[in-house]
Amino acid sequence: MLELRLVQGSLLKKVLEAIKELVTDANFDCSATGFSLQAMDSSHVALVALLLRSEGFEHYRCDRNLSMGMNLNNVSKMLRCAGNDDIITLKADDGSDTVTFMFESPNQDKIADFEMKLMDIDSEHLGIPEAEYHAIVKMPSAEFARICKDLSSIGDTVVISVTKEGVKFSTRGDIGNANIVCRQNTTVDKPEEATIIEMQEPVSLTFALRYMNSFTKATPLSNTVTISLSSELPVVVEYKVADMGYIRFYLAPKIED
Amino acid sequence: VRKQSQITSFFTPG
């Protein structure tokens, strides 16, 4: 028996919008820890890891570990039927091949049940090793989204370089090239507007902008984004999901042939 | 020329 009640249902709506472009089908795993997902895109270039901790739910009942295979486009169709202020409850019985999404309006005057068929998905779970990152950049998520969007109109790849001068995003294409430098800036009115650069050593990595742009679909979830870089490792682009968890996108770098 | 690497070459099943 599984029953997860999320008062801030809009978070789940935003989570689906954030990952459905990257991943088609995925297993949602429920355990005492929380509600999680790990999945790669079809080319195995990017990986998304979602965690919504059990403490973040108003009610969290998960009698035994459960893995539920879902088509994310179909989940998104279901969740789009929930109002932004609705409370969303996920329910599944042991051994059932369906999951039920229940939507309650804030004043309880409308209650809807949407039942969705589950599917069998063969997915391999990857171990993500703990890493020491050479540089960690925290910046406004809207600024990062703007940079990725702007650069993708010039080129296909972005070089992200962190030095003590700041973080530089560069691209080049047929029509020319572009460089955007963001310096550390902590003298802002609100903490979420700050750009904070923690650098152990300079790092420079090249990534496909198409994936970066896809990650920025998570922008509505959080005012800030954290980008962790180490040479020879996938970049981690992390968006917090309120105070209950995160979405982490891992993207493999483009490397010298 | 740079080539796109895959996540599976950094993270292994487990």
C-alpha cells in the first residue's frame, strides 16, 4: 500500500514539466526515504536524479519498497488536470498495475481521481560516486536559463570555464561567437539573486547546449541553480524542490577525440 | 574535434 499526500501539489506538476522532455519512460521508486527517480535520456548522455524526501509530504505511507514504471508524458497529462493550488495524493495498492492521482481543491469542494496504467520498464540503476568538485557556481536560475537560450541561438555547444575572474559561458557558430562572464556578486538585495563561485581550481568543460536548455525546464522550481564542475566528470545542474528534495541533472562532457 | 561522451562511461551500474 502506497499513499503520498503532497499539499503543495504544484511542485509535482513542475517536476514533471522539468523532466518529461529529457526522459520518456521511468521508474518512480518509493521507499521509507522518499519518492525518487533516476533515468537517462535515450542517448545516455544525460541523467536525471529526483528525490522528494518522505518528510516533505503531509502524509507518507509506503509499506514496502515499490518501483512504478510510468510514461512521463502520460503522467504530465494527468497532472495537468490538477489545479495549481490542489493537494495531490498518489495511491497504489500492492501488486496493482495502476496508480491513482487524487486532486483535492484547497477548500475541499472538488475531488478528482485519475487512474493511470503502470508499465514495465527495464532500467539500469547507476551508482553516482561522491565527487569533489573543482568549482561550484550558484546563480539565479532565470539568469542561467537566459544564458543557455541566448547562446544556443549562436552555437550548439557551450564551454563553461571557471577561473578566479568568474564563470564564463562561451559558444561559437557559423555566424560568430559569444562569451558571457558572470562574476561573483553577493551585494544583492535578496540572497537568491546572488552569484556565488566556490573554486578549488580552474576548470573548463564543453557541453551540448541542447541538453542544458532541456535542464532549464526546471527553472520554475527554484530561484537558484547550482552548477558543479570537475574536469573529466559530468557536470551536475541542481535545482532544489522547495525544502523537500532536488532534481539533479548530470551531463556528460564533450571530450577530445 | 570533440566527441560526445556518455554518462555510462562515468557512472557504473550498481
